[in-house]
Amino acid sequence: MATSVGADEGPRPEPEPRPELVQTTDHFYHVRVRPKESFAQLRTSPGDAEVARGVIGDGCDVRKGRLDAETWLVESVLVPRYAAEDGTEAESLTDDLVDRIES
């Protein structure tokens, strides 16, 4: 499902990925990669589920943001608690995932 974040004002600068733990729940570490305000639109990316499964494990959720008509980048990742011992490990796994998806 896509969510509009702001008006499409043309090309946006590509924000660098900086995984940061923003929330811990009973089941997930929520790791933000880039600020959602950087994107014109957000969507959950089921197409990246296979890559996420290989890097992190089952149950990972990848959210991407649209910079322009052709560019989608990882905005955030939900890392299952079983896959990481702590938030630092969740950030590291997210960094590895972003490298695989965006390379």
C-alpha cells in the first residue's frame, strides 16, 4: 500500500542510508534508514521480501520511499526480535540488507 508523504516537487537529493533504531516492540526492532520526509511516497515492498529473508530471516518488513518517478530507496525495516540480539545488531543487519537491495 502506497502512502503519499508530500507534494511531488521534482527530483530530490538522494539521502545517505543511516540505519538507526527508533523503536523496539515485543516482536520487532524498527530501524529507520532515511527520514520519511525525504520521500514523495512510501510503500511496503513485498518484492524485497526474498532478499530480506536471505539477509535477516522470515518476518522482516521493508518499507521503501519514492524520490522521483524511477527511484525507490529503503526508508525503514522491521527486524524480527528473534533475528537480532539487540538494537545494535538490528541496525547492522539493516545496513547489510540496504547494501544488497540498493546495489
